[in-house]
Amino acid sequence: MAGKTGGRGCKKSVSRSSKAGLQFPVGRVARYLKKGKYAERVGAGAPVYLAAVLEYLCAEVLELAGNAARDNKKTRCDR
């Protein structure tokens, strides 16, 4: 006990989204995949890949909407 250094405390949980470097929730996508009965089993990489694809598509749509709003001298993308 006297020479013990660097004890193991409780570790902070790291989300799968942050591990993958994504903004979209990987855990929620996984839950929806399982709950939706799309397949009997869902692999570990499937929700990460799907969340990345959804994030990419949203980023593309938002960029196009932002460019169109800027061209039309609007500050919001509401319609």
C-alpha cells in the first residue's frame, strides 16, 4: 500500500460519437436500428457508419441552404 501510485479511479465514459469524431448520436442510431427490426442482429460498425452518412448529408444540405440564403441576402434558412 505504501508504494502504490496512480490508483485506478472511476473512468469517465466516452461516447461512441466522440470516439468516431461525429456530432450525430451513434448510440441513438444504434437503438433505432435495433428497435426498428431492420435485421435480427446489428453490427458494431453499422450505427457509426450510418451516423457518419447522415451527418455528411445534413452538412451538405445546410451548406447549400446557407449559400442560397447568402445569395438572396437572407440571414436565416427557414423555408
